[in-house]
Amino acid sequence: MTTSKLTSKAQTTVPQSGRAALRLELGDELLYEIAGERVILTKVRRGGKTDDPFRTFTEWNSEVNTKAYGKL
């Protein structure tokens, strides 16, 4: 397990092991997904998770909405 500290400006450094696991490069964007008291950090891929309105707007995240609008 690797840790990092939060600065007074609420910034932190992604440790080398995390950068390597996500294959991060200069300029990459990160997605923070909140799951209870956990935060899941993912590399943003264009055309991927962040372009899906059902992931972005949780009020649309229902089986009914997915069935009705999922193929748009």
C-alpha cells in the first residue's frame, strides 16, 4: 500500500506506483468516482466512462432510463 499527503492547497501527488498502474502521462486527466467512503481513481479515456451520461448524472442511472435512452 502506498500513501501520499494532502497539502494546504488540497493537492497531492499520485505516487509512482499509481502512475505506472494507470499508465499516466503528462496532461492526462483523472476521474474520481465516489463510492461511500472510498474514491476510485481512473484515467480518463476519451469516448469512455466520462462521455456516458448515465455514469455522469446519477439521477439518470436507472434500468428504465438505460432501457429507454441507452442506445442514443
